[in-house]
Amino acid sequence: MVLVANRRSVMTLFSDPACPQSHRTRIVLAEKDVTVDVIHIDPDKKPEDLADLNPYNSVPTLVDRDLVLYDARVIMEYLDERFPHPPLMPVDPVSRARARLVLYHIERDWYGLISDLSCGEEKRAGVARKVLRESLLASLDVFRAKPFFLSEEFSLVDCSVGPILWRLPFYGVKLPSPAGVIKEYAQRLFARPSFRESLSEAELEMRP
């Protein structure tokens, strides 16, 4: 958390238009119907403003007046508390802790594969594709249990799962026919107005 000298009148999100970490924060902003200035950056030519705001020079980075936040999960939880309607996390502490634990697993098990999936080295990418595919198939019962991921209501967990599922064709991950329940879940997410609104041009091109 960093304090910024220059005040901004509009909330600003520095975003990579192809990055799932940035994508999930954009889904939350769209779900909350937050007015935000989204600045899509070239990851190879990041603006000087970003380095001044964020010591890690990473995206997503959110600027809300004097507050600067980085790390997608921190940004998402902040937005859910800052704009409480509709709520995207459970109210009671036990359920909230469980949701955070699910987010932790998603971060490690699925988002942790992104660099290998996108590295351009076929051997590394092939291993990552296999791991992601097997992990998704191992979660079939979870996708089947409720309309959303372990919940009756759309939540921050779904905001995190959606960008991964959207990119499966782009990453070359093919799911077999028994995974139809995952595809049905994905279509429920993709049909949400907030999800459609969150998509960048680069992301739209991932699923022609």
C-alpha cells in the first residue's frame, strides 16, 4: 500500500489486456458497475507512471485517490469492501475464510501455471497444459455441486476461475466430453453482462 502525492479524480486500473490477473479485476469492476479509467499497457513498454506508483512495476495496479494497490486478490477484496453491492464474498467469517482458501488454491494451482503456459517453449507449455487439464478434471465434483464455484451466488472465486476457463483454447487445453459440466459452468459465467463488459480486444480474439 502506497500513498500517492498526485490526486486522481477517477479510479484508475493499469491493466495488461491479455493477462488473466488483470482480467479478474476487470470482472469485479464490471460486476460492481464501478466507473474506472482502464489503462491497457504494453507489458514490454510499461509507462513511467506505473513504476512511480508500484515498486514492483506490475499489473494489475489500482489507483483510488491516494491509495495504490497491487496484487489481484488484494484489489478484488478491496473493491468488494469499497463497493459492497452486490457482495462477492460471504458475510460470515467461516464462509469468508473458506472462500479465501479456495482463492489461494486457485492462485497456486491454476494461476501458477500461466507463465509456463505462455512461455513459448513447447515442452514447458505442454507439461503445464497437462497439469491444468488434470487439475480441472479432478475438480468436476466441485463444478457440479452448485451453480457457481462452491456457491449458490456469483463470487470473487468465479471472477478468478472465469479468466482461466476463457483462455483454455488459447492455451491449447482441451477438455474431454465428460467435462461437460465445466463447459456449462463456463457458459454461465461468459453469459454474464459483467464478464462480456470486462473483455479486452485481445481477450475477445482468444475465442473467435
